[in-house]
Amino acid sequence: MFSIVICFDHLPEMKLSTNGRGNLHFIERSKLVNQAKDEAYFISKEALSKCDYWQSPNKARISYEFYTNDRRVKDLDNLISATKATVDGLVLAGIIKSDSGWDLSIGKADLIYSTMKQTRLIIEAIEE
């Protein structure tokens, strides 16, 4: 089973989470979504250029690692929902074929206390 790790040097924008969307004007939301997609696209393309074995699998599993340097309460379900646009960027870059539930399953999600803020998406190819 092959895997690839895509790293971001921050946590997801919580205004894009399920709980954060309510107070967001659609223009501001659109800008944040496009920024997250673009960032994921370019970081993914860079990762693909250094990884000669990865080919977009028909079925994949995505796991999440959220690193934070504070102990404030963070809900994993909101952190994951805030990465929706990021996952769309992975599709655009060719890391995964689709984010449909038929093609992508959710693995584990961890919140880890660290000296930095970082988001890691671990994508594993699933053999059919």
C-alpha cells in the first residue's frame, strides 16, 4: 500500500468549518475556499514532483493529523470539515481522483500537542 503526506504549516481556517460558516458572508467564504484550494493544489503539485511512485488511486483513504501549540479545545469534526476545500485542491492536483464517498474513505484523525501548528494529510492508496 502506497501513501503520500501533504503538509501545511498551519491549522485549517476555522471559518470554513461547519460551525464557522454561519457568520461568513459568501464573498469572504469564496475567497477563503479559493485560497485553501489553491494552496493545496500547489503544495500537492510540489509533493508529486518529488514523489515518482505516486499515481492517483481509484480508491484512497485520508487521515488527518492536526498539530497545535496550545491546549484550547478543538473539535476534530470541525477541523476535518474545515479541510473540505483543501481536499478539493488535492483532487485538482491529481493526488486523489475524487472526494466522493465511493472513492475516498476517512481514516483516523488526531490532535497532537506540539511546538508548532501544522496540518498533515496522509493519503493511502487502497487496493481493490
